[in-house]
Amino acid sequence: MNPRYILYINLVITDISLLTVLTIVQVLSYIIYTLKVWLCIILLFVGVIANVNNPMTLAVMAIECYVAVCFPLRHSLLITVKKTYIVIGFMWFISMMFFLPDLFISLATEPFDFFQSRVFCLKQNILRMTIFNMKDTIIRVVLLIAVCLTLIYTYFRILFTAKSASSDAKKARNTVLLHSFQLMLSMLTYVNNPISEALTLLFPQSVLAIRFSVAIIVNVIPRLVSPLIYGIRDKEFRKYLKRYLVCKR
């Protein structure tokens, strides 16, 4: 019943979804190398919407911290469970719209045999029109700028409030700062392809090892920050974590 932890659960779901897809693709890349196009589409669909949803969730969580610190008396009215679920639904809708229009265009323009063929599971191998990459870049840049501005604004507003407020305000300020650090790590996804292509040209015999290493650095490490922010650091969450680890009632 706490909007903050509902948002955290949504963040965990997106992280689990992305890491699950990443693990499946990496394992299958070692075993059979190529996948059926239709199977790759399913995996990409889950991975892409989870990846797009992640920074938006960070921004909403920063806003929740900002309202809790700067408007504590109105927090229960502005941030409710119902509004939280509406915002989460809207974020998932935006994330799906990032992928579905491109997929529908491909279904209408690509020959049927293409979806039964086998490819190396990368988005550019499935959605092959150049305009798709241009559209993705523009949307990602706009989304990233919006999230960055949100984090910067909430951080400085909380910073000014924390100078003369309780320790909770200072904790919220540090939380937003960690969100910014997590977002910075997530931005590594934008240099994923250039790094992989450059290393592949230098070491063509180690394609799978390069993809695995880059995937760990770009996709796995940023997801390790979330449990630290809302897990170990959070007093309320830590209390229940200890309780269940030692099987206390």
C-alpha cells in the first residue's frame, strides 16, 4: 500500500525482465548462435520495453521523493496508490509504443518467409529499415533529456530543503543522486553497438566473448544499483529483509 515500494517493485520487474531476456539470448548465442526471427521478436519485445521503462520509473521515483520532502503534508494526497498504478500503466504503454509500431510495419512489409528464417538476435537484424534506427535514436534522446532534467530539478529542490530539514530529506537527496548515477550507467546502452562493433573488428575470433562482456558491463551492472538504493539502504525494507532471512514471524 506504499506507492514508493510499488514503484520499486515495478523497477525490479523491469530489471528482472531485461536480465532474463539477456541471459536467454546470451546462452542461446553460445548454443545455437542464430534464432528464428519470430522467437527473437518475442525476446526483443520484452527486453526493449523493459529497457525503455527503466529510466521513466527512475524519474517517477525521484518525483515521489521530491513530493515527500518538499510537500510532506500533501504527499498522501498527491501520491496515492491509485495514481501510482495509473502512472505505471502509462509508462508501460509508452514503452510498448516504442516497439510495436516498428513491428507492425515490418509485419506489413517483410515477406512471410523472413519470419521463419534464422538470424543473429539483434534488433537491427529484425527491424531492418533505416528509419527505425533514426526514430529510436530521436525518442531515446528526448526521453533521456526529460529524465535528466527531472532528476536535476528534483535533486536541487531536495538539496535546498535538506539544508534546514530532517535526515529524511538528506536521505532523499542521496537517493535522487544515486538515481542519477544509475541513469548514467544506463546510458551505456547507447554506446553498446559502437563498442561491440569496434572490438569485433579488432578481435573477430572472439565475437561471443565480446558480446558477453559488453552485455555484463552495459546491462547487468546498472541493475545492481537498484537493490542497494531501495534494498540495503532503506530502513523499512531492511527490517523485513532481516526478518525473512532469519525466518522470523
